[in-house]
Amino acid sequence: MSSAEEQGIPQTGEEDPLVLVDDPILKDAVAEIASGSAGADLPEEKALIAALDAAELKASAAIDAEDFTGAMAALASLRTPIDEFFDHVTVNDPDAAKRERRLNLLMRFRDAVNQVAEFSKIEG
């Protein structure tokens, strides 16, 4: 196996693998997989993914500005999509791929919330 230097590819650590993809259909498919929305077949899954995309950006910006009230407000916007998700989506689906995708989506939700506060440390 040859190293990146031997191949003449400079490594900056900021490479975007999609830059070299010319086929727009393939580029969209790879981006969908990378975003975690690949295979989302129910509207409630898609809605939660879209809501997480928006809330994570807002919460992250608020955290950077040390605006924790704003960060919590951004996460509060997930209430309806997460309720709808649990009302209409079977997380432990018999299909292993669906189950894994849905569990990963819930881990993404947990990680977004844990950016603001580690709620497991709160007593009571």
C-alpha cells in the first residue's frame, strides 16, 4: 500500500471527498448517506432529520456565543418532530438496516442535547 505522498495527493485534513465526484446523482447519494438520511422512508423520520439539521446548527452557534438559553430554545424546537417520530415510527424494526438507522437518529438527538447539558448528571 502506498502513502498519500507517494500518490502525489497532498493531505490537509480538510478534504471533501465529494469535490472529485462529477456525477450529480452519485454526489447526492453520497451526501445523503453522509447526512444520515439515506433510506429514511417515513415522513416522520425525514421531518426529524430536517429538524435536527436546523436545531444542531442553531444550538451550536448559540453555544459558541455562550447563549445557553438560545441553545435550549433551539433544542426545544425538536419537541414536535421527536413526538411525531415516536408516535409513528417503530424504532426496533425487524429490518436491521432500518433499526440501525433509527437508533443512530436517536443517538444524534441525544448528542445534540448533550452539547448543551449533560442531563444524566442532574439528580432527582
